[in-house]
Amino acid sequence: MPSPVYSAGTPGNVVNGLAVAKSSTVAAFLDLSTCVEGQVTCEMTTGPAAPTAATTFGAYKAYAAGASAPISLTTAVAAGATSLPLSGAAGLHQNQKVALIAAATGQGEVVTVTAAPSGTGAQSIACSATLNAYAAGDKVYLMARSATVMVGPSDPATQGWAINTDYSGELFLGPAQWIIGISNTDTGQGVTVSVTVDKITAIQ
């Protein structure tokens, strides 16, 4: 009978101890395009004050990406930037959410395109203010507007959160390229998050 080939991930191998400020969303790129399945552990740790609203982890299909993102930054942008200098604008639309991902780390954030592109060529596109700075060559991924699957780790008994406590949940993803969007919906407290992926690379 065929058996899965299992590859265990190192804790935090996708996101490792990343601080997510109150009312903010971060993102990470996860390439499972050559895997049968990815088993994604989503971990959230509270600090000295407990949040009262969830931190959610959603898997959004990255599309029109291929081996590398079809769009990249042509010059660096600072934190708080409200426009992105892009190598092209094919597939972009006003009020579309896209993932802005640092090539060096595979991590970044979700931003919203706030103005319609002028054609599909290289241009500067207006966007919601960035949380972080990015370098020339960093990537912009088109992503599905709705999550394929989502989890919000909490205490299973109370559905709430305590101080200085770790919570986790699982996402099971098929072969594709994914954006893992992590949204802290609490308006008062930051949290720390990690994401780990174990892979089934083949059935043999």
C-alpha cells in the first residue's frame, strides 16, 4: 500500500517569533507547489496583558506567481509609504488586496491597491500605508480575496486568552503557492506569532 513521504519542519521555519501589533496584519509566502500536502501549525503567544479579540491565520491562494512573483519593487520603499514602484501592473485592480513580501525573509504584509493602474506596464501604484520598509526586488503577490481555510487559536474551553500563554491551531493545505495572512484583530494588545510547516512530499 502506498505510504506518504513525510518531512518534519523546524519550529518557526516559516515565521519565527514575529511581533504583530494591535489591529495589524502581517503575511508570509509559503510554496507548497511541489508537495502533496502541507501541515501548517499556527502559533500565537500573548504577553503581560491578554487580548480580548482573536488573532487569525488564513491561507490565501497566491496566483499568477509561478516560480517567482511576476511583480517586484523597482526601488526601495520606506515604512508608511503610500505608493509602490512596481515592475508591472498586470492583474492589479483598485481596492485589490496584495501581499508585499520581502525576498530575503519570505515575510511581509497585506496592502490594498487604492487607485486603478494605468495599463499593465511599470508604474507607481497608490496603496494603503505600509507597515514596514522594503527593498528593490521585493515581491508583490496577487492573492485570493477570501481565505481557503482559516484558524483563530484560543483556549478550547473558554474560547478566550490568558496572559503569557501559547495557543495554536492547524491548517492543512494542498499543492499550491500560498500567502499566510496573520491578522491581530485586538485593538489594545500585540501578540507574537510563529508558523511551522511539515510537508508530505510524495506518496510511494
